[in-house]
Amino acid sequence: MNTTLETTPCSKCGETITGVFKGDICPNCMLPFWKCTECKFIITAKSPPDVCPECGAHCSFIDATCYEPDCGGNGKLDPRI
């Protein structure tokens, strides 16, 4: 039986975690989540890009980071957005 756990590096700072980033901001760089209003693509960055890396359009992005305890607490993706 293989007990090796998958590791995932943060694409921004290189911090590696065991498992996969799912809904959590990297604990090292603490970058916010930005959600494309067109295709719903989510990216972590200090500020949103001018062009969506997923759909390639000049889209608006909304801050989808949770800042309150009722959506999971600081550093989580807000499921209400």
C-alpha cells in the first residue's frame, strides 16, 4: 500500500503543503481570492489581473476572500460569492 501523500506548491510563493489547496489561501503568502465575473475563474493575487487567465477576456474581478467568521474565517474562499 502506497502511503505517500501528494504535495502541492503555491503558484505564487512556492510554499508546499501536503494535499491540495482547496478553499484556503496559502498560509505563507496570504494572498486574497479574486473571482472573474464572466467565467467564475478564481485566482490568488495581490490585485486582480486586467485579463482573465482562464477566459482571456478583459473582465471585472470581485474579491471572493472571506473576512468574517460566518463564512469560514479569514483566509478562506467565501462560499457566498
